[in-house]
Amino acid sequence: MSDSVNEKVRCLIIGSGPAGYTAAIYASRANLSPVLYEGIQPGGRESFSHHGRPGTFPGYPDGITGPELMEDLKKQAVRFGADIRFGIATAADLGEAPYKITIDGEKVIETETL
């Protein structure tokens, strides 16, 4: 991993499943200007789910499919100001803050909050 930092962000979120998007929503509401990298599958595993758990997700009394749920969560995160990007975290230096995360084997992002 390169030691050269390409970008510094206040809050970096890796992954775009329900937890990632929820973190982006709350971090945005806290004015942390989060940057979220979607990873290999935007929306995470739930983006494939058409039955089961998403059908019982709170706030959807008639149920919802995984892809619909992920799209709603993404829209809400963007509405509050999250910066959603496509990319894969390929390396991490978590020894001490600030943390350095390499995206797609090339870009190094430095962050205090991960």
C-alpha cells in the first residue's frame, strides 16, 4: 500500500448494505460529511433479496424487496448529504488514527472516523 494520501475525509464508510447506508444517514445528519464506498455489490447482499428479511423491515407495513429497500436507503443518505461512490477497499492501515484506506488498489484516503 502506498503511503501517499490522495484525499482526506472526515468520515469514511465502507460498504453499502443496510448498515452502511444507515451509518451514512446518521453521519450526514451529524454533519460529518461522510463518504461511502459501495464495494463489490452496491446495496450489499440485500440488493439480491426479493423475499424474507426485507419483507419485514420496519416502516414498510406491506413489505418491501431488498432492491427497493436499498434504493430507498441510498436516496435517504444522498438527501442528507452523503457522498456515495463506487469503489472497493483493497487495503487498510488501521494501526492508529488517522486511518489510511486504499480504494481500488490506487487511491489512498485518510480518515479519523471509519
